[in-house]
Amino acid sequence: MTLPATAPTRVAGVDVAVVGTGLPVTVFAHGLGGSSAETRPLALRTPGTRLLLTFRGHGASDTIDGGWSYDDLADDLAAVADAFDATAAVGLSLGSGAL
């Protein structure tokens, strides 16, 4: 089973692929040098709405002048979670640090 490709939505300069519908709403955060494609396999068995973000400074998301910090990434996660009323999150490596 594969998740359908979706056109990314932008939230505060962060690309977010929205997959599925309903509750819960879960944000998936990738690792260093990754993108939303890295978290797509994790979202396969997760019910509800899945938000696969690509942090700023990665992929097609906006850059961060001077480089990123974990505070910047935490802000990205919070902006996406707040925009979609997310109630859960999953992070890989860098993404878990941002959580």
C-alpha cells in the first residue's frame, strides 16, 4: 500500500503534504537532510490525517538565514501543528529533537 502523492501546502515557509482525513491529526517530522518522503512509510499505518512536513532549510521549504537551530525547527513543528489542530507527532532523529 502506498500513500497518494499530494501537492504540498505551505505553512510559515514549511512544505506540508496532507494525507488522509479525520482524527487523529498527526505531524511527521523527518531527520537531518531528509524530507517528507522519509516519513511517508511511517504514515502508512497511521489512521486519520497525516501531516508530512519538510523543515525549513530542507527540500523545497524556505531557507533559514544563518542556518537552523532546534528552536527554529520546534517553531516549524508548532506552526504546522497549530495550523491543522494536530494532536500527535512522530519524529525521526532530528525531528524527534525538534519535538
